[in-house]
Amino acid sequence: MRALVVAALVLGVASSAAAAPPVSLPKAAAPALSVAPFVLTTFDGARHPAELGRLRVPEDRAREASPTITVAFVRLRATGATPGAPIVFLASGPGVPGTLLGRYPAYFALFERLRGLGDVILLDQRGTGLSEPTLQCVAKASLARDAFESGAKATIALGRIARPCVKMVQDDGHVPGAYRTDQNADDLEDLRIALGAKRLRLLSMSYGTELALAAVRRHGDRIDRIVLAGTRGPDQVWKLPSALDLQLARVGHLVALDPRYAATLPDLEGVVRRILDTLAWRPASLLVTDAKTKSKARLRVGPIGLQAILQADLSDGPAAAALPAMIATLARGDSLLFARRIERLYNTLGAGVSVMAIATDCASGGSPQRIARALAEEKTALLGGMSNVFLKPAFCELVGNPDLGTAARAPLRSETPALFVTGELDGVTSPAQAEEVSRGFPNSVRLIAENGWHETLSAPVVQDAVVDFFRGIDVRGRRLALAPTRFLSIDEAKSAASGPTRGRK
């Protein structure tokens, strides 16, 4: 669910990222690497001189005479007197372009500091952003109005959105199964060679950490050091429903400590359970605005609707800040906040899909043991298992059932220096996941961002640690203290919900 929410955001914002001065690459007889002046405009309106690079790579290295595709990147030239190895930023998703996150001022602040150490490369992984082809697809039809009534109907509705998108990619002559992590890792090696760099340094977040680890596995002698913010390691793609339930309990503890909710939500988990039971025997009828048709749509929402919201929002600080108000009002029969959140989810999921995201996740897959555990936990977990929906056969068959194989999911051991940074409240890529992967990296440091959620790289104190690590400074024992999340009051949440519906980062 999270992967598609992020992909829909990309559909809504990447077009503005591409609005900077265009750089054309000849379709025939193109050089392997083309670089031209570019202006990166951040969302605060500032314009930053940069370079736009386009690298031709095989679409599928496993096929002889494979057609080529273009992997794009924005390069911020080094400002230091003695630049080191290029620092390549590997964004999340899968499906989020690095150039998109580079437009957020908080991220650009980090990249600007890193320029003092070497060139900074904001990579649009194959199938995303300015790369060609872009495997993001805008859906023509709206999401079915019964999509949130049950898990089975959600799968059918999402399949109706994904199926024509995959067909469009195939009709254009592309192979969805070629968009996977091993090919991404080899794209990095081709990029290194094209840039004439002896080694690369990798800055990664969420899915990007899986890619960084694959690059170390496949080309470790060419990787100088890596930063992993929110680790998704080998065989960690399938999410464990028990971990999501634990995240709900963790957030519930914080809510119970808030004076405004101590009386009404002393047991958030218990209240959620009662609401889910109520929705099971009496689904909610919610009136929302369909962003495509600009008309009203009445949705029938069962437990899956609330479960999908909680799975998407429980590790996102800004979204989690509004959850107590939504749960408290819903428990007393007021569905306004719930309806607005369902409306946002309905329009986001109905916007389209990233075929690259589906293919990449399906290829990463999971070991039989991990999959069996996840499927078993789905049957009893309070929040269900919709977070794994795009890993199910109904979707993986659409993209040709790509699979990286057991070797790619095996534990990794490397002497590469690594910094693991995880938010204390990250339920998507938990501290436990980083601990598991770090056991194979004897030259690693693990830092926990206190009060941090899934996204930590935008925090200045985390940026300090990242920059120092790339400088070669020992950051072991560094304390990363972020400000605690302030939960919105019911009035504040309703005031925020009264504004226009917007996609979330």
C-alpha cells in the first residue's frame, strides 16, 4: 500500500520536476553518457545550477541484443578543493526519483553540504522520473467504489488500475521484469565507469538501502562507503503484520501520555479493535469527492479501509500526528476525519501505479520462510496484511513473476564502512531490521534517531552525522535527538482536514 501511495505522489509531482529546461538526447547513435547544463528548482523557488546526465544502459542484461534505456541523474558539482568519490543518492519507493526529493529544501540542504566532499549525484533509477522510459502510469478510470469494503475487493480494484498500466508498458516494447534491483545495481556500476570514478559513495533511504546493499554485493570493491537510512535488507521486503501491530501499540503508548487524549484514548489499540469490529458488521457509508470526475462518490468502507490508513500512516510523523483525532472522533460516531482520510487514499490509489515499483518488489520477493510467516500472521494480526498486497501472485504475475533468487536474499557480509540510521518510531524499516543487516558489516555504526519516524534524512542532526561519516569522522555513540511529535487536537485536525485534499509525501 505504501509503495503505491508513494508512486501516486510521484505521478503528481514529477511533472513539475521535469519542467526545468529540457535536455534532449538523440534516439539514434547516442553516446553512452550525455551531460548538459540544467537548473534544479527547489520547491521554495530557488534555482540551483546543475547538470543533467543521461546514461544509456541495456534494459535487460540477461538478454542478448537487449534494447537500451536511459538512466537520468542531476549532478551537483563538488565545491571542495579536494573532492572525493562521487556521492550517489538512492531514493525510496521503489519508484521515487532522486531528482524529486532533491527539490525539497530540507533534502537539498544536505546535498549542498555534501558537495563540499565530492560531486553529488541525484539518481532517477531506471523507470522513474527523468529516466526513459518512465514506468509511472496515470490511470484513466477511478478506483472502484467498493475497494475499501474488503481485502478481496481491494485486490480486484487495485488490479483493475494496475493491469492496463502494465499492458501499456509491454505494448511500448518494454519488459517490466527487467526493472529490478540487480539491474539497478549494475546501472550504478555503468555510471561509475562512465563518470571515470574509481569508486562511489552511496547515500540511501528505505528501498534505496536495498539497492545500496545489492551494489555492495555485486560491486563491493567499487563502493567506498554507504549510508543507509531506514534499512530494507535482503529478505525484508515482505512486511510482518506482527511488526505493524507492535507499531500501533508503540504509538498508542505515546498517545496515552498526551494529556488531551489520556482520558479518551488510554488504550488506542483497544479502541481500534472495537472500531474494526464495528466496521466488519456495519461498514461505513462515506461521501467523498472523486478527484477525476469532480463529483461525489459514496464509498462503502469496511475494516480494510481503516487498516490501510493505519498501515500507511503509523510510521509517518506528520500523518501519525493526526491519527489520535481521527480515531477518537470515529469512536464516538463522528466520521468526518475518517472520510477525509479515506477520500485522500481513494484518490491517491486511483491516480495510477508505478509499474517499476511492482516489478522491483516482486523480483525482490521473499524466502519461503519469510512469506509463510507473513501470510500466517495476516490471519490474526489486528492491522491485517494489505501492506504486502502488491507482492501477491495477482500482481507479480502481471509483470512476469521476476525473481532475483535465493542468492540475492542471502545474508550479506562486507568490510565496506556503513552507517545505519533508523528512526526510533520507524515501523516500516524498524531498528531491528538495521540491526539484522549490520551484523554482516563489521565496520559499521548504528544510530537511532530519538523520536524519529521512517523519514530521518531531513533532520539537521541526522544530516550532521551523515556528513561527518562521509568525511571519515567516527560517529559511533553520536546522539540523534529529534523533537517529539506533537499530536493534533481534534479541532486542529478538523481545521487541517477542511482544506483541499492533497497527496502526501
